[in-house]
Amino acid sequence: MNYVSTRGLAPVLNFADVLLTGLARDGGLYVPERLATIDGPALRSFAGRTYAEVAVEVMWPFVEGSIERDAFVAMVGDTYSPAVFRHPDVCPLVDLGDQTWLLELFHGPTLAFKDVALQLVGRLFDHVLSSRGERLTIVGATSGDTGSAAIEACRDRDALDVFILHPAGRVSEVQRRQMTTVDSPNVHNIAIEGTFDDCQDLVKALFGDLGFRDELRLSAVNSINWARILPQTVYYVSAAVALGAPEQSLTFAVPTGNFGNVLAGDIARRMGLPIDHLVVGSNRNDILTRFLDTGRMEMAEVHPTTSPSMDIQVSSNFERLLFELHGRDAALVTRLMEQFRATGRMDVAEERMAELRRVFDGARLDDAEVAQVIASTWERTGVLIDPHTAVGLGAAQACRRDPDAVMVALATAHPAKFPDAVEAATGVRPALPTHLADLFDRPERMVTLPNDQATVASFVREHARSV
């Protein structure tokens, strides 16, 4: 399987090179030249198999030719083992009644859905770099959860240095401490005086400086890296099979900021998974909901909310959807993205929007509505959910097309990551799991830097080990 850039000017690469490259050199995002297919017999064969076994079968066509199958099977098995994920189903389903299910994606080491992909990505980096005798410098931006998951996946790996940028004062204390209390010589936490979008822009600028990029051997763990998206398709497949696919079609509702999680669902749909409907849940930072309503993607001010991982106005992964929506016309995608960067907005033709709306709907919830969903879910079912999950579940309720359809809402973070918001809504303060019980007693390690590319580049250069 080879991969091409959404902007058409970067080299065609195989999976291993895409993994190490992250962002394409032309500023685009890598996508497979074609999608593998999952037909009815394949889905039926997944019934009763372990999560790791399903993961190998779903992902192997995208990896084949870059990594030996035995090595890949071993890495996947190690990733989705009881030593890493504290639930035997890895991503279990919880019945909320009324044909609605929660897909719990927070049973990994950092209590968020990012672990499902990044625990595998860390092992893939280690395997490929070790086999080539190479080193990399990982630079990533986080709105809260990607950073801790990336650090946990890459800590103490000799072939990697890890620099994670987060917006100062705009992540929860649990999220911050999960990053800053990791005492590992290859981990560096940088609090940026700005928003997540500022952090993301800094990372893209560092990658865009090709001399710096080559000097430091930069790579990415954000969902701009295709290797982050691919493992996320697996839990859509696993959940669908558990709920009766291929005979049963489903709707998935996804709380979305950077668009990677719901994009993985759309990829699974295009591979052949029977998904009728994808619901995009937004908080007050509702660029995606506004786009689905109007056909215009337009940046606005970033507002702090109780669901900080979604406090985003530039959804990087949307470029991959644009590429597919416009028939893989890289030149057109490049023009649209350049227009968006220059003016803060882009317009998509109505016929394209009509095609998109056949699958996608979107809904926006403010903090008060999020609190109400948390409270009502607790009162009705006895299940505590975090604010991000509440955004997705509230959007599911608002956008449900068929009351009898099976609806799966993605539970993207453990409620204990956001205890203040959960306690305010329910009166119950969720406790951290045992392995994080002493989190607030651990010393923190981080540096605060201005929103300035040269300053951040200087810090990375000074602290990266020799490549």
C-alpha cells in the first residue's frame, strides 16, 4: 500500500515512511492510494475474535509491504493486552437503553481515546527506527489528551525525543499533570502562551521549515499522521460487529475537535462497514457544526469550555475529507486550504455539501447543555460521563434520524479526567484509577514559552539529543 499527499506534490511513500514523516513535505496530509475493503463475510468472521485479532485484519492491508506480518501481529497483541488496557474488551460497549450505546475508549493508560492509537504508534516507531538504526524528534500539539497519550507511548524510548506543546492554562489539571509529571529524559513539555490552534500552527510551521525539519528529523504524533488514524478505524469495526454488523447498520456520534476521530469512522464506512449516519458533536467552538449547516468553514475566536480537548477552530483532519469529497483533486484542495489560511474561511459547493449531508450531521452544545447531559445520563442510567462524551451524546440525541436505529456514542475520556465538571453536574466526584491515584503528589516538569516559532525552535534544538 502506497500513500499520496492531499496536495499532490509530496513523494509517494509506503506505510513505514508515512509513519516517520507525519506531515507531507508539501504541507498536505498523507492518505492511502486506495482503501482496503471489509465485506460481509469478513465482518462475520470477526464475531467472537479478540480485539487484537480484529485489529490485525483491519489494519494489515495498509501496513503490508512495510512491516513483516509476524512483527506486526506481535506489536498489536502487545498493545491491546491486559497490561496496557484495563478492560478485557479493550473498547467495551455499555447499554444506555433506547437503542443507545456508549463505546468506552478510555481504558488505556492515560484514560482517553488517544491511547487506542498511540500505544500502537509508539511501538511502530520503535520497531521501524530500530530496524533502520535511526532516531527521530517528535513534535506535537495537544488540546489536552493527545499529549499525555503520546508521552506515555514514547517515553523512555532511546530512538525518540518528544516535545509536546499545550496551551497554557487551557487544559484540565489532570490533563496537564499526566504530561508534566512524567520523569523521562526524552520527554519535554512546553506550555505555550496561546490557544491550541496557536500550538498547532507552531508545529506546522516547524514542519514547514524544511531545513529545521531535516536537521532535527521531525515527525508527528498528532492525527496529521496517518498512523494515528488507522488504528481508530478498528473500534468502529469492533463495535459494529458486536452489535450485529453486517446485518445491522449503525449510527455513530462523535465529539469532535480536530476531526480525526470521526474521520476514522468515515474511513471505516467507505471500507464497507454498514454506517448510515455520522454525527459530529461540537462545543461552543463550533466551526464544524457551522460548516455542516452553511457550507462555509470560517474561523472564529477560541472559547474556553468544560470540554477543553475540543477548544479548536482549525480542524486539521478535515483536509482529508475535502480530498475525498472533491474526487481527490489535489490542486483544488490546495487552493481551498490556501484560501482558508489566508482569509480564515472557505466555501464548499452546494452539490458537495448535499453529498456530505447524506452521511454527516452536526450539533452544538454549550457548557450548560453539557452539564445537563452529564446529569441526566447519571440520573437515568447510573453512568458517569465526562464533558466531551456528553457533547457527543447530546449531539446524538439532537441529530437522531431514526428512533429505532442503533446509536453508538463514543465515550472519549474517563470522567475522572474532568472531575470538577462532572461533580458540578452530578454531585459525584469521580476518582482516578489506582495507577494514577498519586498524580497530584508527583512533581511537574515543564517550561512556558511565548507563541513564537523561533523561540520554540531554539528550545527544541537545544534539548533534542543528537540525531
